[in-house]
Amino acid sequence: MKKMKKLTALLLAMLFVSTTLLAGCGKKETEDTSKEVTPEPTKAAVEETTPDAEPTEAAPAESTADADPNALPRTETLYYAGLQWGSVNGWNPLSDNNNNALAFTQAAGGSRTLMYETLYMYNMLDNSLTPLLADGDFVWNDAMTEVTVKIKPAAKWSDGTPVTADDVAYTFATNVKVGNAQGTGFASYIEDVVAVDPSTVVIKAKLDANGKAINPLLVNTYLGQVYVIQKAWIQTLEARCNNDPDAMKNDPGEDSVYSGPYTKYFADDQKVVLVRDDNYWGQDASMWGKLPVPKYICHTIYADNAAGEVAFKAGEVDVCQQFIPNIQDLWLKDGLPISTYMDEAPYGVCVNMPTAWFNLSTPGLDNVAVRKAIAMAVDYDAINENAMTGQSPKFSDVPRSCMNPTDGEQATFDHDAVKDLQWVGNDIEGAKKLLDEAGITDTDGDGFREYNGTKLSFNACCPNGWTDWMAAMEIVAAAGEKIGIEITTEFPEWSVYQTVFTAASQDQYDIFMWSTDSANPSAPWSRIRQMMSSEFNGVEGNWSGNWGHYSNPKADEIIQAIPSETDPAKLKELYTEAVKIYLTDVPSFSLMYRPNMFHAVNESVWTNFPEKGNANNIPPLILSDGYGIAGLYELTLVQ
């Protein structure tokens, strides 16, 4: 099948090239740029100087004096969809509010390193961490309290100065100082990061009363998640902001110095463009040995999934990270040169579990019978067939727990011990019986049940335009109606949604969707923590988890014990107990399994994208996240 797709891709690519050439000979390119305004180019970060930086190599790879986002050579540009929604706010790696998804994502499952880089790159295919800025493997000491990391001698900043251990140490201290997500997220588990010499850094774990690392799993995660930022640039920022942490976080960082292979070229409310830095240190033999193939990385800002899909089908997008219903039809019926990581359903490696979170502060949802009845009544097969169009394993095939469907995570708990707690969905009579037995009935004859004298009536929310999620929420609402619970869907804009559901005391959303942790160095523990840990309750701007404000001391105890447990048998007991608590108390319920990133590619212009079984072991992470960025070095032009 893949061969047929490749052949089709080749034939259609030839047609595409011919069409493009014909269009180029005419009056207009495929993309209508006549209405687009050509703004002033973005000033290159590399043109800025910092007080302490002494460039040792030449400067910027690319002058942006002639930046023209409407004249990017098609055969030098890789186009994306599904990452960037709305205008960029900034280029500051210390900020949590850049809204700059093309350049920034610091995630346990693989940070985006197009512009800013991490010490290591996570690869979900084998759960490994490949050195990036680091030189060789990291080493824990015998007491498992410290990790030593060497820095690659070749690693350089965009101004030509070397990346040093001092940069790594200063980054940690600054993230903690400004209180951004990376600082607050790791300060409880990392005591300090110390530069032993210019090329050696020691990461000291925070210890418990017994002198053991509180959480070695999160120390490992830190290595592949957190960007290293240049100390000299941070000091420039500190001086500019009078050393005020909030001002430092809110600075747009237009002059930030980076170490990655790309930098900003252009950004407005219609598109974001990165340009390759041809002086990138990574072409050293100790790293990639060459530059990434595309000169430009461009993301047009589409209004919604539908607009992105139209552009993807037309060959205006090469890499699409958004859900496309019945994606197999694009090659089987439409004959388009489109591929996915896997030839057959689910077409990707499903490691994430988009979940409906119950707001336990909502009267009615504070009752476990109501929560479980709703979860039992939802027709998950309908979600799979309609919202996911079959691009997900079924819960009947992989019964629900806190684990993703991969063999590795499924082996972490005792399936027989939790079998009686798992629900399959669409169990209307079972849900009704559960509510009846709890005394939650329709007392006034209006067709809806009352709880403490009040009709059970909830909203079910997810961002507007996220069509697969919206379809899933509609199915949740339909389930409620079947068991006498009124559930009304609401689809706020993303800018509103993300502010509300992460608020410490949000009281607007009753049932709302958000993703879980994907595969990462600390999973599945990190996902269990995300689903149930009370440490996130009361945290303003909470992006970490437990958005429904669940609290259970026993669950907290297990979550605290797992990271330092090394006995496989005891570890399995702990994971099994955690799953039991989750399935009993139902603080949330997952609606589907799905990939961390959708990874659909149009091979009209570029080919040799990562696919299952590729010899280079490159994961389907859109050629930008974790070890997925290795795919940028393997691309070839179709013609």
C-alpha cells in the first residue's frame, strides 16, 4: 500500500510541478498573495549584541533585510498546519505567553527545537534521550542524587559564542526566579544546577528526609524538556527589565539569542516564517553533520481545521498536525499524494488520551454516582467512528485505565485486578440503575433527574473549531439526555477556553476536554499524577493537571511513592492501586486514544518523511519535536 501511495505521490507531484510551472508562467501563483500586505521584516536576533557576548564566529546566517513571506521558494520551504492559531506574541524563551507554537513547545514528550534547544531529545519509539546540546549520555551518581551532563564542544549560540555549563545553570536559576512554567514545574524536584567547569554541569536532585531524590523521573524529564538559554542574553534582559521577574517574563524577547537551526524571519496575523541559520553549529560532525534540508519553515494561520485541510489537500501544506476525518480517503478515493506514519488505522502511534474532566466543584458532579453514570453512558464506539473516524483503538480492545495503548504502558498494571471496574460505554441501563440506587431520580417529572432538589444540568466544553473534540462533546451531551441529565455543549474560542480551564478556581465549565500526558520519560506516572494529584489544586494558570480539582490522600501517597520505587513488583502494585482509585472515583474519563501529534504529510513537493519501520527510528512528531526533528535532515524533493 505504501508503494502505491509513493507511486501516486510521484505521479501527482509531477502533475503539481507542471501545474506550478504553468501557473508561474501565467499571471498568478497558486496562492493568491494579491491581498496580502508585505510588512516590514522582522529584525534578526543575531543582529543584536549583548554586553558580555564576544562573537567568535561570523554572524548571522540570513539577513532579513529583504524578508518577503510572500515569495518563499516552494522547493526550499516546508509548510505546516495545525500548530499556530493566532498571532505571535513574542520570542522570549522565558515567557509562558508567546503564542508562538512554531518556535516554542517545551514538553516532556519532546520539546520543539527549531530555534531553542534542549540538552537531549526524547524519542517515544524507544523511550530514549539522544544528546543534542549534551555530549554523550547523562550519568547518575551511585546515590542517585545527582546527574552529570557534558556539553558538546561544538555547540554554539547564534552569535557564535559557545554554549556552556554556565548557560545551563543560569537558565535553571532564571526560570525559578521568574516563576515561569519550567521554573515552577521543576523547582520542587531539582535543588540546583551547578556549572562544575565550562563543559560540565551537575543537576542536583531535591532530596527527601531519607536523603533520596524526591523524583528522579522528573530529573530525567528535565533533560529533554527545558530549553537552554544564553546567560549573556538573560543578563541583557535583566538589565532592560530592572531585574523584575514579571517584566522579564512579559518582554517580547525580539533580540533573544538561540542555538537551534532556525530563527525568526517573519510573523504577522496571517503567517509565521522561520529561516535556516546556515551557520548552525549542528552541522558539525559531532551532531547532524549537515544542515536541515528546508531553508524556510512556514505556518499559515488558518481559521480552523477545515481551512487547514483544504490547504493540505491542495499541496499548500506539507506537514499537517491537525485531525482529518477519514484521512485514508485522501489517498484511497481522492488519489492525493498524502501519507501518514502508518498505512493502516489508527495511522499514528496513539499515546495520548483526550479526556473529559469533571469539575468537582459543580454541585451534582461532586457525587461519584453522577460522574460514573455519565462516563458509563457515553458511546465511545460512536466517538471512535464519528469523531475519530476509526483513527483510534477501541476501549473494547484496550480497556480503560490511566495508561495509553502501548505494550510498555499496558504492562505496568494488573489487568485482572481492575477488570470489574472498567466500563465499556453506551451502558444506558447500567447508568440509570446506578443513579436510581443512589437515589438520584426525576422527582418533578420533567425528564431530568434532581440532586439535592436541583435539576442535574451541566455544560460540556471544548475550544471552538476543534471539530473532532466538538463531535466528542456532542456525544457526551447525548449520553446525558439518555439517562436524565441535561448536558449542553458550549464551544468558546481558544483564547477564552485556555484561560478559564487553567484558572485556580474556575466555575464556568462543568465537563471540559483537555489532553493527557503523552509518552515521555516519566510516563505513565506523569499521567496518573496529571489525572489525580491534588498538588495542582489552587494553582493559578495550571497547565499541569487535575483540572477538575480532585483530592484523595491515598492517590497522592501513591503518586509520591512511584518515582523512587525501583522494585518492579512493588511498582506494579502501586500502578494497579492507582488505576483502581481512578476507575472507582472517576474524576475524569478519557474519550479516545490518539497520537501525541497528528502526522499527515503531503508529498507533492517533499518526500522521505518518517514512517513506521524507518531505519532511522525517527518518531512521528512532525519533524520538529524531540528526536522527530531528525526528519528535517532526511527530506528530499520529489522531482
